[in-house]
Amino acid sequence: MSISFAERSDQLCDQLRTLEHQTDDQDQLFYCAYLLGLLGVHGGLDSQGSDAFDQSFKEELQTTLEREAVSETDQKNILSLLNTLI
């Protein structure tokens, strides 16, 4: 049985919160916080499947990073963190 987007979002949020508690690196904290904010919104979509969630979230994240003019370095690091989680 596949999981809902809300459940997948919760899984990733739990992993990010664990990382937040384990680091003193301010950049890492920023990347975690950035992803946590978007995950909360994306998890509200009514759909199923962890792979579908991951793909959909990556696309939305990329669009948001570009729209908010996040620096290329931060974009790379945020995407890298997400890829590590999934």
C-alpha cells in the first residue's frame, strides 16, 4: 500500500528535524528550515506514493528556489540535502 503525501512529508520532516538537532552549522540549519517550510505546504496535497511525492516536491522546490532568487550555492546545497534524504 502506498503512503499519502502527508505521511511522506512527515517522514522527511522527521529526518530534517533530526539533522537540525545534530548540527551547529548555521548553513545546514538554514537548509533544513527551508525544506521544512516547503514540506509542510506540499504535504497537504491529496495524492499517494513516496516516489510521486519526491518527484513532485523536487519540481516544486526547484521552481521555488528560482522564484525566490536563492543563490546558486544555496540552491545546490538545499537540493543536495534533499537528495540525501530521499
